[in-house]
Amino acid sequence: MKIEVKNLKKKFSEEFILKDISLTIEKNKSTVILGQSGCGKSVLIKTIYKLLNFDTGSILYNGKSEVDTDKFSMLFQYGALFDSLKISENIAFTDFINNKTKFEKKVISLMSDVGLEKSIFNKYPSEISGGMKKRVALARALYKNPKVIFLDEPTTGLDPINSDKINELILKVITNRKITAVTITHDIKSAIKTGDYYFFIHKGIIQDKGDCKKILKTKNKIFKSFIMGANLK
Amino acid sequence: MKFIENIGELIIKLLSNLGKFILFILFFFKYLFKPKFYLRNNFNYFINIFISTLPIIALTGIFSGMVLALQSYTGFSRFSAESAIPNIVVITLTRELGPVLTGLMVSARVGSSIAAEIATMRVTEQIDALKTLNTNYYNYLVTPRVLSLTLALPIFVTIVDFIGVMGGYIVSVYRLGFNDNLYLLNTIDFLSLGDYLSGVFKAFAFGFIISIVSCYCGLFSDKGAFGVGSATTNAVVISSILILSSNYFLTELFF
């Protein structure tokens, strides 16, 4: 699904978080949105997902303003797993709460796809590690076979080895399943590894965009400072 | 000038919150009659509330009844009206103390837990996750809690009434030397169905108040640990105040 965002503005209280965002998310490509914490990256993808309303501008999904969000899925920053439900019930959440019982096979297959062992099937989120939680959250996001997947900082809180594993997993999943992916991150390494195109947001506007493989060759001074880890003004 | 500005700001904030709360209640009723109903969720929640709250309200009932009998004796013995103690205990418990004390205890026990649970879900993006999983949070979170508590409170009040009367009986018979048969006979004779039903009606209202206020405070909490803490405190304080104030108007209704 191709998504076009045009002149998007979004404010909270009296402050504009997104001042004028225009970008295109290409079908079956992996788009990465980069930026400092608090620059509005999460707000942007939640707005695209229709979890939040926007003030002005437009978002077109395959050229139309209406979209069935059932085709979308999201991996949240900290997994957002339901603590009171088992891992299997989390993954097959919609089937589970609608009293459908035949989800075991699909869950086990998904768990294997994301590198989870069957032994955690009946465990609770509090009983597994941070890396595993991310995998469970990814399995849950894939359960409904989405056309577009939004990944909100998928490697946050993970050590470099686990971050790498998650990046490889994401790359494998979006390539094999031919999904349009939109990833939020401030990790340049992840962006280069998993992305096709990037957009860099600073102070509510797109400061730079381009090919992920050429991120390090950017000429944009603010983005360069961001890559170098300097304090952005 | 700054002082007036602050007062104005506060009034606007209060009115805006009141408007949001009224809309929240309207949405609750809208989704209550929509067919997406998670029966297992409703049933589990009801059982959960029931089991976790029963010991607390049982203790509330027995000690309230015991204290009521003792205090009534202190007053009534001054003009030789001790025989009215069974009547006073049963009528005060069924019409007033049963519903109000149960409401306050349940607000502290269940209301706070509802608000904290939902606020934590909000802070950890589980509410957003529900939306992405095509699950309406009114159907999944609010309806089971409001229905369970609204239906559970009259049962709790009935239990408190019964245990409270038994508390009064124990003190009156074993401490104050009342005749046991006479005490029970006076209690049963004096109690009318109207007394009991007025307490039950209050319990329905209090159950609804506690659950809807707690869900609202949780769902619209601020972010972070502070937000969860405030949501919990607000849920208990607001529902307690609403219980005490609505109690007056409900009493007027059954006066």
C-alpha cells in the first residue's frame, strides 16, 4: 500500500508537534523515520495509523483518504503485551477474546518464524526477557497478515547483540511477506540495515530524506550532527 | 490579575473535564447496546471482584453492626429504650450504613485497582494496542468492569446487611444480655422490604459511580508513574465524594 502524507500538522494543547510533514511511503518498501526523542515520530505513525487525529493536511492510502486499518499492524516500543494473558493468547488476541479456539497451530508457526521456542507458549509476559517480548509483539503484529506494519523503535532497550537479531528478523519478515514497513528509530545502524528510504524529522518538519544505504553520505548539517550524536539545536 | 487568570483557567479545566466525563458516560451506553460483548471477560471480572472483595466487606459488616449495637445501647439506655436496638441496627444498616460503607470500601479496594490497571495499560500503550487489534476498549475494558461492579454491589450490600445484623446480634446477646429469640424477632418484624430495597437501589447507583469514575480516571490519566498514582487517587477521592453526596439525594428519594 502506498501512503502519501501531505502538509500534515498536528498540535497538542497549543504547541505544534508536527508542523508541516510531507512524505511518501512506497508500497512493499521499508521506510525509516529518524529523529530525536520527542520530535513527533511516534505521533506521526499513530496519525498515519488513524490512532490519532490530525489538525490540517491530508493522508492518502493508495490515493484514497479512507482506509481499512485492519490491513495495518503495529509493533509498539515496549511491546505493549497484555500482562494478564499468556504469550499464546497475546499473539492470537483477537481470536482468543472472540472465543475462537483453533489458533494454536498458527501461533506456533508464527513463534517459530520470529525465533521463539514453543516452551514459552503458556508463559506470561512477566516471565520472559525484553528481547523475547519484542519477538512476541512482532508475532502478534504479524498474526493478522498485515499489508503495512509500523514498528515503533523495535530495538529500544535491547543490547547490541539482541538489537542486531531483531533487525535481521524484521528484515527477513518484511522481505519474505512483502509487507510495507514503516520503522521509527534513532539508531542509524538499524536504519541502514532494515530500511530502503529514510526521512529525518527535526522540530516538526522533514529536514532530510534519501536512500538508507547513503545515510552516512548526507550533506544535511543537522542530520549529520544527529548521526554524530551532537546536541541538536 | 494573575490570580483571576488562574481561577479562570481552573474553571475552564473543570468544565472541560466534566464535559469529557459526560461524553465518556454517553459512549459507555452507546457501546453497551452494541453487540460486541466479551462474555468470558465479563464473567471472569465479576468472579474476580467478588472473591477479592468479599473478606473486606464481611469485616466491614460485622464491625459496623457490633459498634452500632454498642453505641445505640449507650444512647438508648439513658431513656430506657434499649428494646429499640434491634430495630435501629437493622434499619440503619439496610437503609444507610450498608450501602455507604460498602461503597466506600469497594471504591478503595476495587475502584483504585481498576484505575491503576487501566492507567498502566494507557502508559504502556496497551490501550493503543487494543485499537490496533480492532478491539473497542469500551467493550473490552469499560463494559465488563462497570457491569460487574454495578451488579456486584447490591450482592455485597445484602451480605453486609446480613453480617452487620449478626454483629449487632452477637454484641446485644452476648455482651448486653438481650434475649436471642426476641432480638431476631424484633429485627425481622421491624424490617420492611422497602428498607432493604432502598439500600439495594443505592448500591446499584454506587456500583455504577465507582466503576465509571475509575475507568474514566484510568483511561484519561497522565503519562508516567505520577499519572498512574494520580489516576488511582482521583478515582477513590472522586467516587467517595460522589457516593456521599449522591447518598443524600437518593435518601431524599426514598424518604
